[in-house]
Amino acid sequence: MWLKNPLKTIFSHTWVPLTTTLILEFIIFESIGRNQGQPGFASLSTIILILNQLSIFGIMAVGMNMVIISGGIDLSIGSLSAMSGVVSAFVAVHLASDFPSYILISYILGIAVGLLTGITIGSLIAFLEIPPFIVTLAFMSLLRGLANIITAGKPISPLPENFLFIGRERFLDTIPVSVIIFILIFICGHIILNFTQLGRYIYAIGGNEESARLSGVNIRKTKLIVYAICGTLSALAGVILASRMGSGSPKVGIGDELAVIASVVIGGTSLSGGRGTMWGTLLGLSVVFTLNTGLNWIGIETFGQQVTLGLVILTAILIDKLQQKLR
């Protein structure tokens, strides 16, 4: 059977080409690095570096994966992460500097911005039936503008030392706290998609919304929850990024939605909805950020990385279409 239809077999198991690609990336960049006199790419320290870089994007990708599986899209996550980081930093500077216990409040308020934004976006999509692309594109501009207004276009810094905990602290001086947070959120996302009623509803809506409605699925409630989750996780990512950078900047997060969407789609989540897994998204993230780290390792500049990311996104879309035709 495999010999009769090898393409269908390969592309129906996303982990096979992704795992192969990931292994090849380490081999190729290690070889090029050795030729350039800088071996060590295939090492534990590099893996931790990659995990640290992808952790913030990974947190956003968990929410984005749910949105895309449900048949939607969210283009506002980069701007929302910037806005949440700005709000959290603003509170930290004006309150937590005098009252250290308020650091937790600054985190919570920053995340609350994401929750409220997600609920608003979800309501517009679910109840007014405005296309997700239009709503989230509008919020992408709105949130970026508000972040610049609050800060007058300048970063909020310096931030209190204890605010930097979730962005810079390392467990046992090895594993970044942000990586641990990502792992916990990833596990929760996997459980939601595979072992809860909400997960079944998400797949049902993405697969065939009308059939899901006739089956008794509360379409509006499910969409609202999905966008609320995505908004909350994007805000958490923004707070962690502000903590890591030591400032709340309105300029961060530009284009992050592309990297997140690319990782999710590369991981096997269909842009048309109804199909995808958290494990696939994790592999997609690993492929994308190993590629970025490897390009930095061998001295490829940012512009070259942007071209590469564009090609990766295009490849992911083509693979998605090929998978649909093979089914």
C-alpha cells in the first residue's frame, strides 16, 4: 500500500518529514559551522537557546493553533503582545517600583488586556459574523497605535529588577522560566484539544461549521472561548518579552504573527480548519527556530532570514494544499 501511494503516506504523517527536516538542520548547520571554525551547533546549549527563543512564540502558537483549527485566523497577536507588554511595564514602573508586591499585579493587568481583547475579537466574529481576517487586521493596527500613544513611541524603561523574573530567570541556572511556562501551556493545550468537549467542538467547527451547528455545538460560545484563549496567551507572551528585554516597547512583535502562523501550518494544521495537533505545532516551531538560529550561527543577516521565512511559509501553504488533494 505504501508503495502504491508513498506521497499520501508521508504527508498523512506530518511528524515524519518534520523530524527528518529537524535532524538535517542540525547536521547541515553543524557541518557549515565546523567549516567556518565554529563547531558546537549540535549541542545541549544550542538546544536550550532554541527553546528559549521559541518559547514566547510557542505560547502564542498554542492559541493560534486552536484558532486555525476552528477555521479562523488572528493577525493581531504581534500587536497585542506589544500592547500587553507596554501596559505591564507601565504598571510596574509607576506602582511596583514603590510596592514590590505589585509586580504580580502588573503581570496580571498585562495579561488581562489580552483576555479582554480576545473576548472583544471573538464577540465581533461570533455574534456579528465579521470575517476573522478583517477583525484581527483592524485590531492589529488599533493595538499598535494605542501602544505607541501610551508610550509616545518610546520604550518604558528601566523596569524593576523583580519584574525581570519570568523573562530572564533560569531554573537550576539552566532552563529558562519562560521555557517551563511554555511547556506547561503546551501540555494544557494538548489536553484541551484531545481530551475535552471544547477540543472536540473546535475540530467540529473547523471541519464543517454547519454540521457542527446541526449536531448541537454552540458555535458562538466556542469561537468566543478560542479567541479569548489566543488573546490571553499572546498577552502572556508580551509580558514575558517585556520582562526579558527589560522594557515595554511598542515596536516589538511586528511580524510575529507570520512566524507563528508559519510554525502552526508547517506543523500540519490546515489553514482551512478542522485538522491539526499541538505536537505538530511543536515540531513546526522547532523547525522554524532551528532554521533561524542556524542562519544566525553561520552569519546570514536578518534580511536573508526574512526571505527564508517567506519561502518557508509558501512551502507550508503548498504542502497544506497537497495534503488536501491527497485526502
